[in-house]
Amino acid sequence: MASQRRKSRSESLTLRYAILGGWALFCLMPVLWFLSIGFRPRTEIITAQPIYWPTFSLDAFWMIFEDWPMWKYLRNSVLAIIGSVLIDLVLAIPAAYSLSRYTYRGRDDIGFYILSTRMMAPAIVAIPIFFLFRNAGLLDSVWALMLIYAAINLSFVTWIIRSYMMDIPKELEDAAKTDGAGDLRILWEIIIPAILPGIITASVIAMIFAINEFLFTLLIASTPNAYTMSVALANFTGGSDGLIYNAIALVAFLAFVPVFIVVVAIQKHLSRGLTMGAVKG
Amino acid sequence: MSTTNLSATGAAQSAPVRTYRRRSKRLKKWFPYLLVAPAVIYLMMITLYPGIYAIVQSFYAVKFGPWQPIGFGNYERLWGDYQFWGALWNTFVMGSIALTLQCVIALALAFYAYRDPWVKGWRIIFLVPMLFMPSAVAFIYKLFFLDARVFADLLIRIGLIDGNIAFQSSIWMSRSILILADVWQWTPFLFIIFVAALQGQDEEVEEAARLDGASWWSIFWNISLPMMKPVIAVALILRGIDITTMFTNVFIITKGGPAFGTETISYFIYRTGFKFFDFGYASSASVIMLILTIIIAQLVVKRAFVSAKE
């Protein structure tokens, strides 16, 4: 009896590791293969017979920095992303405070309106936004990207921060209030320090979505002046030579590494952030 | 949470002047609205303004020259446009297959991973695809299946097929690539959420069921899964929104082909608007999509988010 139970237990362990390990392989194999694309010469990418053991080459590395304004793309990405996250925090923290700490007419509808903007498909608003920015003379500028990334992420950031604010015990505030502190001072001195993990989580998730954003960037950044990493990728073509895959692969990894490091650092909060606070991981 | 004892300005109590007090009282009433207003106004600029703009534009023929009012002309054209209906159908088919696969796989992985001692390690490994830019992922799949034909070569090597596979001429093969790319990149999104939900469940209930001799599977099916329902709903909605707006992969991998078989509604709007500059027509498609979005938001999303909160 006991041995039988042990046997079935070890069998289920085998199954468990087969499934988890299998998926891990499925996740990592394409990544490793793509990495090998980044470090091979262009002549060994698209061939009659795929080459599995390519010669090592740093061609792509020199190419992305010499043939393309890579630093400019990088600068555009970083500027637009950091700017958009700052705009989001300035707008979202007071909004989240209002939604989580006061009761007033229409509060839940306002909250749901903010949430529902997340559901707008970029394609729905793409044309009007394109004309809006064109008439404002903002096409092809990092400022426009900053504004649009901030708008895309605002609902997410507000709801995540709101969820963290809901967790703060009321007593903490009451104590400060009896000391005569005003609402804004309570927000600044008590609430914000207490929900710092939430603010960081929201910022990281906003950053990822901003890096990933494709459609708006494609429309707004019509020349390399305002290209970000994400859209620059789609333009790594050598005219008649077609796509330059080793450069694409290298840039993909260049963008991946910082994101990976930051996400691993906030791992604990990730599930809560991804569900806008609906799941408390 | 009563607002009456909140003072907007700390000094309000000490002010003896009546007008001052009245003003501060009014300020108190409007204070929460003032706090939330900047965010709402900002969001209206990208939702309300474009929404109205698209509705107005959808009643005009807008091509290079001045706007020509044509009443419901765009909508009539849309009604008879098999490419538009095709795009709706493609979005639905590819979206529902990808979403179902992701949900089932993520649940299975979460079921095996959450009580594994190395759950943190699994989580980090599974996260990797999600942290690549979607445009980069699209290129991985384009190169692997189409440009370098590695997939076909691997199949030939293990002897499954003896020729090349014509991915680009088969609608279902092209769709499969898009679905696979989406499943590969976004299953971790659901996995992370499901594992967190499973880890957060009441351990005592689980322990008691196990002592009664219940198997892991029956605990999962009878206790964990019902508990996770609201979480699953929220996660699927968030993922569903992103899948139905699928654009990047279509733009890079298939360009909507072959025979418009992989054209999603987002790509349809992009193509009519920014490739054919038929802005009025594209706007009418946007308006239809907007109406669908609002209906779904009111019927499904509101309920899911409210129940997840409780």
C-alpha cells in the first residue's frame, strides 16, 4: 500500500517535471535560436539549408551602431518612456487617492470610465489621434509619443495604485488627521511612502507597455527622427536585401535585458500589477 | 469613509469668518472631483474626442481632398464589404482559439507549478517570452517559419514531411503561425496570475481536503477552480482585449494575407486608413468596433471587475 502510494507520487512528479520542463524548453529554444541569429553573419541567416551551427560574428553589433542612428532610437525610447511614466504618476496618484479615499456621487462610474479606456483598441482611435497630432504639429516627435504612451497606460497605473491605497488601514490616516494634517499632506507624507511598492510596480508595467507599443508609434513616428526601438526593428531593411535579421535580433535582446532585470526585481508584485490590482499575489 | 470630517485645509476649523468657512465647505465637496479631474480630462482627450471625431468623419467621404458628406454611405459600403466581415471573423476565430489555448495551458502549468519547490524559477523562465517586444517576437516567428524555413527543415530532418511547406499560400497555416506566436508570448501572462491566485488560496481548506484523502486533481477541480473563477474572468478579459486588437504580428508576419485570411479588424482599419487613405471609410469601421467595445465593456467587464473586488 505504502509503496504503491510512493510509486504513484513519483510518477506524478515525473509528469509534473515533464510538463513544466517541456514548456520551459518551448519558451527558451526560440530565444536561444534567435540569439544565435544575432551573432552570425548575414550570409548565414537566409540560406537554402538552414545553418544550425553558424560562425560567430559581431557584424550585427557594429552594424546597428554604425549604419543606424541606434543611440537616437535608444534615446527616443528612453525619453518617451520615462516622460510618459512621470505624466502617469502625476495624474494617477491624485486620481487613485480620490477614488480610494472619498465617497462621492459618481465615484464608481468615474473609476469604471478610467478602467474602460484600457479596452479601446488602438486602431479605433488611431485616425483621429493621427489628425490631432498632425494639426498640433506634433507628428514625428518624441513629445507626441510621450503623450500617447501616458494616455495608454493611465488607466492601468491609476487602478494599480488605487488597489494599493485601498490596503492602507484607515487608522494610519486618522492619527495624522487628529494631529491636524491636511489631506494633501497625508497623501504626500503617509500614503505615498506606504504604497511605494505599488507605485514602482505600476511604473514598471507602464514602462513595458510603452516599450512594446507599436501601432501609434508606427503612425506618429513617420521618419527615423522619432523611431523607438520597437518600430525601428520593423525598419531594419537593407532595401533590396530584405530584412536584416541579425540586427533585428540584437536590438531585440538589447531591449529585453533591462526589462528582464527590472521585472525579476518586482516579481512578487507582478500578478497584482498585471490584473490592475484584482489579484493580490 | 465619511467625507464630512475631512478638512481640505488644515486651518479650516480655526477660521471664524463665515464666508471663509462656507468656501472651504464647498471646496471640501469638490475636492475629490478636483483630484480625479486631470486624469479624466486627459483620458477624454484620447477616447471621447477621437470617438466623436470618428463618428463625424464616418459620415463623410474623406480622401485627399475636402470632406464630402455622404450620409450613411460608408456604413452601407461596410455592410456589403466581405473584407470587413472577413476581418471580423478572422479576429474572432484567431482570438478565440489563441485565448482558449492560452487559458488551458496556463491553468495546467499553474496547477503543476504552484506547489513545486522551484516555483520561483519556473516563473522566471516562463516569463521570458512575454518580456520581448511584440515586434521582435513577430520577427522570430517570421524568420523561423517563413524566411529561413527552419520549421520545415526540422520536419524534413525527422522525416515527417518530404518537401517544403507552403505556409504563405495556406490561410490556416498562416493563422496557425499568428496563433502560435500569441500563445508563446502571452501564456505567461495568464500563468503568472493563476499561480498567484493558487498560492493565495486558503491552505487550511486544502490541507483538510487532502487529509480526507482527496487527490490533488479533485482539490484543484472542486476547490481551487471555483475559487479562481473571478480571477480567471479578469485575466481572460484583459488578455481578450489585447488579442482582439491584434495588430503587430499581422503587420509583420502576414500583412493580412493570404487572400485576407489573417486580416484582423485592427489591420483592416489601418489598411483602409493609412494605406488607401480612405479615412471616412476606416472611421466607420472604427465606430462599429467602438460600439462593440462599449457593449462588451458594460455587459461583461463591469461585472467581472466588481466581483473580483469582493
